[in-house]
Amino acid sequence: MMNIEFKFLEKNNQEHYKAKHKWICDETINHLFTPQFVPQKIVPPLLSDMLNHFDDRVTSFHYMIYLDGEIVGDLGVDFDFPMLYNKVPSAWIGITIGEASARGKGVGKKTMQFVEKLALEQGFNRIELGVFEFNQKAIAFYESLGYKRIGQINDFTFYKGKYHADFRYEKLL
């Protein structure tokens, strides 16, 4: 049986930041979670810059996702996200399953159960998220969990020679 854990992202934990940096630098997946606003290639931040930029707002939670003791992804939950599509109190989430070995094993589903419970515990009964229109696997995944498309922001990210929309989804808990 798989053991999935969620541990707070630690400010000075180099293991946490090395994992996040690895995924940001991975050109096979970084286009799925990093918006590219201009046609130039994504330039990943330096690991040292990431270590020095820690979001310690009380409205933001960041976790590393562990599968059987190994870091396989990360999760961000923001309760004061300024770019919500619907301007109502909501939890905004961002999830990366960075390690290919963890995909298709239920890690994403367990992560969503965790984040929905966290949102309710923090007093929020709505979650909003964004998915780039070309990320068909993520779209199918979120829809299978009851998330409904509520709109889109056109020309949001540049990928494969053209701009694509960011589809916005919500789920009422």
C-alpha cells in the first residue's frame, strides 16, 4: 500500500527546494505549471534565489508531497489569491506531481482530498484553479473530481509557437 504524506515546505530545507527547482527546469513538464507570458524560452530561477524567496504569508500554505518517503510533488494553497476569476472567497490551488514515477498512482486524487479538507478547515467552501488548455490530462482529472469550468483567460501562456488560454475551474465543497 502506498504511503502519501504532505509536509510543510520548509524555509531552509534544501531538499524541498532542489526538488521544486528540478521540476521547474524539466522542459518535459514545466510548461504544464509555469505560465510563459512571452515567446522566449522559460528561464528557470537559480536555486539560490528560490531559497531566498519564501512566501510566509499567513494566507498561503505550501506542502511537499511524499510518496513512500520520497518527494514527488508540491502543493500550494492560497486563501488570498488576487487573480481569482470569480471574485468570491476561495482557496486557489496549484499542484505539481513532478516525478513521473508517481503519476497515475492516485497521488493527485489523495492530494485533492487533502486540499479540499484543508480548505473547509480554513472556512472556505469553494476552490478555484487554472489549467492551461493544452493540458488535457489535468482537465480530465479535475472534471472527474467534480470541478466545473467557469471561464477562461485567453492568450495566457505561450507554448509550441502560439498563445493558449488558461481554463478556470471551481468546485463548491
